[in-house]
Amino acid sequence: MENTQPEGGENNRDLEVAPALISVHPTQDSVAVAVGSDLRVFDLRGNCAVTLVDETGEAFHKDSIRAIRYGANGKLFVSSGDDKLVKVWSTDSWRCIASVCSEKRVSAVAVSNDGLYVCYADKFGVVWVVDLHGLDGNETLVNKKASPLLAHYCSIITSLEFSPDGRFIVTADRDFKIRVTVFPKKPLDGAHEIQSFCLGHTEFVSCLAFLFTVDYPQGFLVSGGGDSTVRLWDINPGTLLDTCEFGSKAGIVDYKGNEVSCSTVTDLCTIPGSNVVAVAVQSLQGILLVSCDLSSQTFGAVKVISNMGDSFIPTSLGCSSSAELLWTITGVSKTSRF
């Protein structure tokens, strides 16, 4: 198990890289992009850039943005990152309607399916919850306080996801673990009921996504990590259903043409209503499309999509729930720290 002093070295990091991020509105009304501290939103319906309105004392973000996320119904958008600010935006007005000051840098965010709670994880491995009851996007800015939802982690949390039915919140961390926790009726009192642990990755878990269809509304969890695998899980018992070792199947090679034996999955995106998982892989100029047979609960064919332009290595993937379009972005922001 690696040494995970989560904020260790914060004062002696000379250079830190923040990957470009993308998030797509559930009905594809808009698309949001973050590169470094810069957050931009484009209105796909109106075919124009969106003007963000932030009336907080700390207007916009002052440091690298690490997580962006639309709520399931598309009414809310959340951004957060290294400036320790979690900002909640109304997608009707694109005003910042709530701001939370985190004690530590933020590594992941999630919005409950009913849009009433925002959860975020900090670099000390604590998951916090923010109550959004009463916010409709029209009132003046509210400075909210977060309550601890999950604590006593000893590792940085890399990804947060709510299950399709909203019953569970799932966390992934750098100590190879995936934890499934029952999301309580009173989340401000904390979450104390662990449903399962999903154990099987041999390196850190980098990202999570749920694959579900009309025939399988509860869905299955898909995870990617630093061990060059994509894994399929039944979260109720925490059972590993199948593993896709994509390196050998896809024949991934580096820029010198040498076969890559171990590549990190940098992002996952499931295509709504389908059995396909899109996978972004570190150093891969393109994406992987991995099919899944949900009836047999196994992975199938792996297809490499590489006609995306020279040197286009996706760092983030996005997809709406209403259109079969996959959005990708590439790029990084380098931030000096002293």
C-alpha cells in the first residue's frame, strides 16, 4: 500500500499538472470545459458562449479546477478544485448560487440524483455533504457549510458516484479500494452503513461510472485504474464480474511503437441506454470503446478509435443522456507552486 499523506508536499511541489475536463448537460443544452482555473460554458441551444455570474468575494476559481459535474436533472452545475472552493451554479441563469469553503483541496464531486445534496471529497480522504434544500437559482448567493458524510479514509479519493437509483454513494481511492455506502435519509448526520467493498484492482482506482439500460435499471459499476484494467462490478455484494485487460486486447503502443504493458485509465464514460463504455487511456491517441453483455455480465469486444487528429490524447470524456454523442477534450494546465 502506497504512502498517502494526502496533502503531503503541498508546500514543496514545484510543478503540478491539471488535466483539461469536460462535462455535458444531461439533455445536451450546454457543455462545460475547465482548463486550469479557467471555466467556460457553451450554450449548445443558443450557439453562444455563456457569461458566468459569480458574486462571491472570491470570484470564480483562483487555482486549478479538479472536478466539474452537472446534476442529474441538469438544473445544477458544480465546480471545485485546488482553491478549496466548491461552487454551485444554476444552469438557468448561470449564477453562482452557493459557495462552500473546503478545509482542504477538493479531488472529486457528485450531485445526488434529486439535486438536493452536493458531495465532495478532499485530499485528506473525507467526503463532505452540502444541503441545497431551498435553493431554486433565483435567490442571492448563499455561503453554505458542509457536514462530514464519510471519514476515516487514509487515502486520496479519486472519484465519487451515486448509483442510478440514488441508494448508494460509491467512492474510489488511491489504495486500490472501491467502497459502496448507503446514502442515508439524513446525510447531514453522516453515512454509517457500508454496503460492500469492491476489491480487485492491483493499482490505484482512477475513475468510476455506472452502466445501465432499461432492462437493467439498477446498473453495474465500471471502474478503471492504474493497472491497465477496466472492471465490471455488482455493487450489492461487491462482486467482481469481469475484467478487461485492454492493453493486450487493443494493442496499445507508445509514440515509439512499443507495446505498452501498463497504462492508466484517465476517464470512463458510459453511453446512456447502450452497452458501451468509452475509455480514455494515458498516452493513447484516441479512445477505447468496450462493449459489455449485461445479460451475461461480461465484457466483449474492444475497439480503438484513433482518427481524432495527431497528438490528440483525451484527458476527459462526457456524454449526455439524450443524445448518442461522445465529447472529448485534451490538454493540461501546468501550475507552479512554492
